[in-house]
Amino acid sequence: MKIRIPAAIAAAFAVSQVAAPFAFAEAPAAQFRSVEAQPFSSADLQSYGLSSEDAATVVAYQEQGYTVQLVTAEEAEAYNAGMSTNNVLAIVGLVVIVLVVASAI
């Protein structure tokens, strides 16, 4: 009985080490055509509601090679809301490990 618990923990750990890379692997993005990104001018940015200081900061980022994407407040909230797929997979993996250890006891 004393050997079964450490063996179950070791087995769960070994499975988690093998399964983790597959759980966090992301599918390659599908190829699609879109309009080529174009830099925003300071006037464009101010028409979207940015202050002149914020617009100057964005223009400076663009000059450094960054791509700037403007989204509405609702789009930004939806983008940051909820759990990511990686978080869900991590929780499912943790539950599986707990069940394996619990069944071995």
C-alpha cells in the first residue's frame, strides 16, 4: 500500500509531463487574405477619439515598426473577457491528475 501512493503520484506526474505540450499546442492559423496594414496618421487617430498625446505615442510606435490595431471598447472587452483555451486545458489536466491519484488511493 505504501508503494502504490508514490507510484500513482509518479505516474500522474509523468503523464502530465507528456500531455502538457499537446494540451498547450496551438493550431496553425488559417491562411486568409486581408487588406495590407496601413499606418494611421495623427489626425486619423484623433478622429477615433485619442488625445493628441496618445496619438503621438501611437505614431511613434508605428515608426518603430509596430502594427497598431484600433478596436472599439466593446471589442476590447470581448477580447479580454473569459478564460482562454489554455486555461481551460490546464484545469482539465489538473482534474484528470487528481482523479488518477484519487483512484490509486
